[in-house]
Amino acid sequence: MNVLIQMCHPAHFHLYKNVVKNLMADGHKVFILIKTKDILEDLLQQSGLPYHNILKESHRKSKIGILYDLIVRVRRMIPFVRTNHIDLLTGSTVEVAQTGWLTRKYRVNTGEDDMDVVPLFAKTAGPFIETLLSPRVCNNFGLESKSVKYESYHELAYLHPNHFQADKKIVEKYFKIETPYYILRFSSLNAYHDDGIKGINTEIAQKLIDILKPYGRIFITSERELEPQFEPYRIKINTLDMHHVMAFADLYIGDSQTMAAEAGVLGVPFVRFNDFVGRIGYLNELENVYHLGYGIKASESGSAKKMYGVVKEILSMPNRKEEWQIRRQKMLSEKIDYAKFLTWFIENYPESKKAIHGNPNIQWQFK
């Protein structure tokens, strides 16, 4: 097969990197298309995976600008699909659905956000989606008839023990890990679906640092510009090493969805502080079923004080690391290796869709 994978966010690189290797090992030809976004291109260059950047221009912030960029990418993808005789398109993007529909090719969209969280995606991609793969706990609303549900998370495509083993030696290139350390993550919260979403502001960040400082070292990773008082805490590491650093952390606090989930599946306690809390199924499950983290809605009255109390409670827990690994093992025992499943689903599509609808238990062979 000739498979096209569209990546428009660093998280897409991690989601597909093992799938790409699996497909190539099985003799398929894989084409990766990207747009310029944060560290996405840097990740691909470091991994050695070949790719084509079809939109190098700066990302436009308005909805009209986003729509314009989408049209440009689709117009550039159509001839690429035809020239390279693509059999199947896959990715978490609108253009996978639209380009696949326009060129009459198989298309598999991947997502883990509930559709009411990404309404623009639902409106622009929904009519053109052929198949939407998502965790069982996701609510896909009007796209349920096009959905295939599975027992896993995107993060288990790259942080499942089959694919990732944390390495202390990698972390110790940057610092010694005998002293406990804590990771704070500040997102930019400037995506179209982040309108009106609150997160960690300067005052809250300073209070968290004051709470954590007596217990160990503090490292900040940030999408947004940091205030001068926070710069000494900024962590500067190779982007491919971040998951190793996360795996040995004692606590993660942030307003990022993806990094919270990554901490959870690694067995690191997380505290998620933003207004998406309660709205995203897979994070609700990590928090409320497997008790791997805590979600606090930022706009609720007294939310900051509540977060400080949760952080202090976590810090006071005896045998915290051991307890979280027990919780992690329970989660892993009830989930599949998503990279294995996604590889199988793509390689055998569309028969795989019929098979999983006929017998959802087929997925349990991908442990």
C-alpha cells in the first residue's frame, strides 16, 4: 500500500511514529505530510523519518485564517495524492477527511477529543469522514455511525511498555534524579478550540512554585513566553528526551491535555488545571476510573485554592510512587497497545472496520 499520514501537531508525530515504522517494516510505502507547527519538524528531523512540509507559512490565528490555511493544504494535498498513487490517508486532521473524499480514497481519521470540544473539526471534517477511530470513552455525537471505538489512548501508541522504557541515563544527561523534581507545563491556549479557556496564570504559577520548592527541584516547560521570575526554572532538553524526564518526575502540574495524559499513562501523578476538565472522556477516565490524576476546572470559584490543596495532599502521600505504579498497571491491564492496533487497522482496511464492528473483542490480541 501507499499510505499518506498527515501531521499538524507534535502530538501527531508521537501518535504515528511507531505505526510508520511498523508499516515500513511490513513493506508499505509511507508519505508524511506536515505543516509548520511548534517543534513538529524538529521531531521528524531528529527521528530521521522522511516528510514533506506543505505549509511552511506561519499559522494564522483567526478562524478565517485557519480556514484559508486548510484550503491551501487541501489544494496541495490533492495532486500529491494522485501523483503518488496513495491508497489510504490517515491522521487527526480535517484535510485527511476532505482530501480523501475529493480523491475518492480510503481515509481513516484518528481522534481522542469529544466532538463538542472541537466543534470546528466536527463541522468541517464530519461530512467527509469515512472512519473515525477513537477511544471507547469518547463521545463523537453525530459521528458515532462512522466511529470505531477501542480500549486505549493515543498516548499508548508511544508510551505503552511495548514501545517505551524510561531510561535514567537519558535524564542524567541533564540533572541527577536523586532529588525529587516536579514539572510545570504552561500551554499557550491559543488554538481555535481554546477560546475562553482559562489556565495557569502568573499568580497561580508563583504560588505553585512556593508550595513545591521545599520538596525538591522545579522545572517549567512552556509554550508561551515566561515572565522573568520563571526563567530560572525553564528546562532545556532535547524534545525526544522529554518522556524520559517525565517518567521519573514526582508530580506533573499543567494546563496541557496531552502532557497530563502522558504523565498518567507513565504512572506519574498529574494535576490538570483548565476549563476542559469534565469535557474530555479519556482524561475523565484517567482521573475518575484509574485515579492517576486530578482535574480542576479553572473558571470555578475557589479553583486555585482547591488545586493548592490537591497538590499538598499528593505531596503528603506515603509511598506515592509505588501506589501510582499499581494504578498504572491496572490501567494497562485493561487497555491495548494502540500502535499495534492502528497498524493492523490500516493494513487491513476496510476489512478491519467490518471485523471490529462484527467482533470488538478482536482488539484484545493487540496487548
